[in-house]
Amino acid sequence: MKYIDEFRDGKTASRLARRIREAVQPGQRYHLMEFCGGHTHAIYRYGVQDLLPDEVRMIHGPGCPVCVLPIGRLDMALALAARPDVILCSYGDMLRVPGSGGKSLLKARGQGSDIRMVYSAADALELARQQPDREVVFFAIGFETTTPPTAVAIRTAFAEGLANFSVLCNHVLTPAAVVNILDSPEAREVGNVPIDGFLGPAHVSIVIGTEAYERFAQGYHKPVVISGFEPLDVMQSILMLVEQINDGRAEVENQYIRAVTRRGNVKAQQIVAEVFETRSEFEWRGLGVVPDSALQIREKFAAFDAERRFPLLYVSVADNRACACGSILRGVAEPTDCKLFARTCTPESPMGSCMVSSEGACAAYYQYGRFRNLATLAKA
Amino acid sequence: MCLAIPARVDALLDGDRALIDLDGVQKEISLALLDGVGVGDYVVVHVGYALGRLDPEEAAHTLELLRGVSAVAGPTP
Amino acid sequence: MSAPARRSFGHPIDLKRGVVELAHGSGGRAMAQLIEELFSPALSNAWLDQGNDQACIDLPSGRVAVSTDSFVVSPLFFPGGDIGSLAVHGTVNDVAMSGARPLHLTAGFIIEAGFPLCDLKRIVESMARAAGAAAVTIVTGDTKVVERGQADGLFINTTGLGIIPANVTLSGDRARPGDRILVSGTLGDHGVAVMSLRGGLAFHTSIQSDSAPLHDLVRVMVEAVPGLRCLRDPTRGGLATTLNEIARQSGVGMCIRETELPIAAEVAAACELLGLDPLYVANEGKLVAICAAEDAARLLGVMRAHPLGRRAALIGEVEDDAHHFVRMQTAFGGNRVVDWLSGEQLPRIC
């Protein structure tokens, strides 16, 4: 596959690994947060960490929209799906996430709710056209990569005067999450959760551009490298971060120059701005309530806002007390630090989203990396 | 935000849509988020929409950097 | 034996536009007519034509391998096959994985009322062709019809039996550290072919299901390497699930190499597009073989010489591991665990 396979080449990987080993300075710490769940997934799937020196520690960030969706919002989707007039359309990633009482969309479907898996918001729109006597609700999740497609769907529904289509909007914003981590109490304490640099999400950045990160680099003096998702991209980006740290620089660098620009996709940004506005606050699983971190549908498109169309109430639901997803999402803990990991919390019976979403830190670790830390598991 | 794939535009279709091709697998996607896409262009596809173009020159440049002695791309121009 | 006198049913069943009705499964005249006008023309043989509730068979002596499977695939028709041919191949293969030569099958149908007769005819004819090509006879069967909504169109159960050659013992608990792991061909073809038709995922591809009977391939393999440890076909859950099953049964670990896995370019591309891992995607015409190290080269040669094993590959080794992990050396140079599949593999956006 062109532009994919070349960036997975093993020989180039060993050369890059050597460059990283040579660049790492003894006594210097390189704790790098890979913000995006897709990067976590790639690191584990290809075994990138096997090629990194011990001084480089990857910390898993909150960039997994499935993981950070609070239970209470999933409960709203379940409530909608339980209505006999509703067809709820969802991305595959959300289907197995447990809501309140351990009920997932998949389980609800087994109990009679009409829930359909879709690959795209456009599919939900098409379903609405085909079934004019049913209410079709699209369960929208995702960061800035996934938001523009939802915006297009709503705009199209508006233009066509579709009377039976609406969206339950849970789109969240990357910069707000990054700031939240940098501003967290742990981060402010010197010596606790040191994050020396960020691997930024390339696909989000195709939309928002690299300029969106400039204020972190300057304001918090942390280097950011916008990294592609192929394993060679990740390694090149790690090398770039290591060199920035060595040089004492804190810049925004773009590794994914083949698709990311400084301004990003302006057309997509405009479409998003037309349909959505920022919520003053939104609860993130693990991070708590974060200001200016999520989107809601504008008044002009209120007819397509499931929250205004249906009587829905958001009730905040606390996590299982022993579940460490919150700490893991903030980079304070590893999956193996959680008392439930690989015992009561497994992909078959997940206690929290970090395990059930395939890009969650715990699922990635469980799927790909568990055998590495057997001594740790045996001890605990 | 994550699962986006670079694919070649094989044909332009009505209503801002295109047929993309990845090693013989073809899928219809939306071009609503991009202007001026032509047959033969490579686009990055996410959930059925093209998010951006992939620049073959920059891709080649990245590969050269990866394979060369230095792997530093430098700050964004 | 002479054929029973043909009864007259008045009007023949409308096989082009008619549908299955509850009466067709109730054991009465309607069912007899369905059997005579739809099933028999396709499946006729001495046992079925006798018209008894059971088939009386003289079996050659030896250990009997028996296997049963139910087929609920959706959609019913897919590139490279349909539920009928799948129902034959699937059970033929399960029997063959014991080393046995499959001889006879049973076929039970559970049909939803309203199911088009033309589709049923097409499926039954497909079963007949598959059985003929595999040289197995469908000796007895059953038909039930349930109310609309109680079955997804059609479900088929087949049970098969065969005789295991005297010197052959194949079992999932026989893998030993040092043994080699082989696969008979490309992975993920069937799952991707079926998924390509699922609503909401529609993509166009020339990928065909690999559904095929493997007993002849098994025959040449067992003849060449009688000491073969184990054979299994990686159906639901893909190669990853099969390797984990065998690892657990045998109390061993496994190490495979990603660079050795045969995967068709289009299958790899489809998996990328959907966020699927080909290791977990179903196969219906492939097998996994475990043999002693010294037999691997010969076994591979024999597999590659067979039409169904052209892309056979040696993919890894069995190792000593108290945790029974299946690990993979990635093409990239790292390591990852290839774990059990959790639930159904769902396409990802993330």
C-alpha cells in the first residue's frame, strides 16, 4: 500500500533506533506523552517500544475519544436507543463500551434496541432518508478529525430539510485536553508526572493545522512534534523530540509534512464553525470537568440536535472506585498499576473504557504488551 | 482522529463524491471537505471523508530523511 | 433399490416466485412436496431416495471422526460461495482435521417463513455441487420452518463423519516446544469477502471467500508426514484464535513471524481501510499444521504442490511458555502478543 508500507520498513527502523540511542544523553530524562490513542495502538502493534532505549518512556495520553466519553453520555445514547421510534447509529468503537450497570450498546441491541453500526455519518444520513417514519440519531464522538464529517452531515440534513435526523454530539477538542494535562496538579508539582514533550496527532492536525499547538510550546515550554501514525513516523518524531529536549528547544515541529500544514484544512474548519460552537464546559472521563473542551450544535441547527429534540438528561456517573482509567488517561499511572488490570478488568469484561476501546492504553497493553511485564503481574 | 488512510482517487463521482482505491479495494467517499481534488491525487480518508491531500513530494522527502543519515526535519516552515 | 412411486401434488411448487411457508416444515403433504420438488432433484442418492427418517450405513472399520457445525452466515450469498457450500466445506474440514476421510454428511435446515424458494433452491443446489466435488454424500436431513423473524433467513446444521487412518493421531494437545507452525495459504479472505457486503461498510473488492474442502490436502500431508501433531482450520476468530486454542490445549507458547504470514494485498488493504487485524479474520479454506521440526521442509513442499496449498508458509515455532502466549515478531522488528479475540472484531474509526 503506497504511502503506508514504506513507513513500516523494518530496516529503516533499526537505523532510526540506533540514531535515537545515540542521541539520548545519559542522565537526561525523556518522558514523552503520545497524546493520541492511535499512537498508543501503533506503538504496541508494531512493538516500537522494543526499539527504544530505556531513557525514553512513552506516557499514554487522553486522546482516545471512546475512553474519555463519560458513562453518563453513553447512558444518554442508550436511553435514545431504548425508544421504539429511534434507530441509533454508532461507530463500531463505541458498541462494546459499558455504560451504567455494565450495559453496552451491543447488549442493548441484543435486548431489542435498534442500534446500527455505521462507518460514516453519511451512512446515518442515508438511513434517515430511507426510513422517513423512524427517528435516526447519529451518536457522534471523536476529536477534530471526526468532527468535520459530522458537520457536513448536519449541513446536508439542513439543506435537504430532513425531518427525522439528529446528532448526539460528543465531539471534543485536542488543545483543551493538552492544556488540562499540563495544568493538572500532578504536572505542576515538580518531579511528579514530568512530561518532557508531546507526540501530537497528525490526523487531527490535518484539520486544525500545527499553529493550534504553538501556544503550548511557548506557554509551557514543551516541545511538540506532530507525528504520523506509521511506526517510522512515530520513531522519527521521537528522535525529533529527543533532539529538541537535548537542545533545550520548545518548538512545534511537523513530522507529517506529507499531509499536515500550518493552517490546516480551512474549508473543514469553516464548516465546523458554521455548525458547532464551543460548550462552556464538558465532563471528560478521567479528567473531570474541562472548560472550553467540547462542541455543541448551534441554534441554527437545533432541529438536528438530539439533546434538544428528545427529553434527555445528563447524569454524571462515577467510575468504579478501583478503576484507574482516570490516572492512566492523565499519564499518572500505567495499566499495570491498576488493581483491576488483567484480573477483573479484561477486554471480555471491561471495567472502564481504557480496556474496551482497542486504542485505550489498557487494551493496547493487554493485547500487545502484557507478556513483557509478567514479573510485575505476578508480584501484584 | 486516528484511523485515516492515504488512498488514491480513482474517479470523481456526482455530488462531491469520489471513488478511492487502496491496492484494488475501492470505496466511495465524500470530497465535501476538500476543493480541487483530481483523479490520481492521494487523499487521507477518515470515516468516509477525504480530510486532506497527501503531497507526494513531501512524502518522498520524509522517506529520504528517514533513510538518510540525519532524521531531523526541522521546524515547520 | 427401486424408487418409491411418485405422488401427485396437484400444482407444482412455484420455485421461481414462491416462498417457504410454515406448512413446509410441519411434516405433512406440503413438506413432502418441498422435499420431492426442491431437495430431491438436487441431492438425490440411495439413502435420501429411500425416504426414511434415518440413513443406515455400512462403515469401514476404524475410528470414526464425527463433527457438527451450524451455519448462520450473513449475507447468505457472498463472493466465492454461499451458506450451502460453506455448510458442506465447514463440516468436511472439521472432520478432515482429524486426518479422517470424510464420508457422509447430514443436513438440517431451519428456515424462516417467507424465505424465497428460488434462494433455497440455489443454496441446496450449491450444497449438492460442493458435496459432489468433495465426494461426500448427504445421507439424511431435516427441515423446520419457523415464524418470520425467528431465524435470519436460513440456518443450516451439518454433521459429518469419516474414518481415521490407523496410524494417524492428530490433536490440539500434541504440540511440543521446537515444533514448527505452518499455514496452507492466504489469511483473511473469507471474512473480508463477507464483510464487503455488509451494509454500512460497503466497499468494492475482487476478494473471494476461500471456502473449500481440505480433505485431499490433508490426505497428502498425512501420507508425507504421518507423525503430524495437529491440524486445525482457522475459521471464526482467525489464525490468532486457533493458535491460542492449540497453545492452551498443549500447554505451550508460540512465536510467529509477521513477515512470513501470507496475506493477499487486497485483503491487507481492506483490513487497513476498516481497522481490522487480518490475524483475527475468518478463513474457510485454510488450515494450520503443527509438525516436528525435522518434518517441516517436507511438509511445506507437499502442501505447496497441492492446488489448495500453493501459498503455504512456515510461519513460526512452538516454544516453552508457562503463560501459553502466542507472540509475534513484527515486520517492524518489535514484538507483540497475539491474544485471544475479545468479542467480535468491530471495525474501528480510531
